[in-house]
Amino acid sequence: MQGKARFVFPFFLSGIMAFLMTGFVTWLNLGLPPDFLARWMKAWLIAWPLAYISALIAAPFAQRATQFVLKTMEGPKA
């Protein structure tokens, strides 16, 4: 990914993933108490920046691993 896209894409992806994961884990741990939404949003606001930074750090490694796997699956060229 080039230019601004390498920062914008992980921003949205990490936000969506953090939103879904914190909602699920909050539900698993607490059930559905009256303050569920407030607790979920607090967890999400804490998790999102951490997820974004993690995505920025992990992206180059994931791209290289993906390229390696795809090349390995293709096998030797004839």
C-alpha cells in the first residue's frame, strides 16, 4: 500500500475490528448489564488507538508473510 492509504486503511480496519472485538469480549465477561453500552464504548475507545498502532507495526510483516506464502503455494516456475 502506498501514500496516505497505508495510514488510512489501518485506521478504519482497526476501528472496526476493535469495535467488534471489544463488544464481544465485553458481552462475554459481563453479559448485558444496564451500563453495557457505556462499558463497551469505554473499552473501544481505549482499544482502538492500540489496535491502530499495532496494525501500523504489523502491516509490513503481514505483507511479507503473505508474499512468502503465495510464492510458496505457486511453487517453482517452469
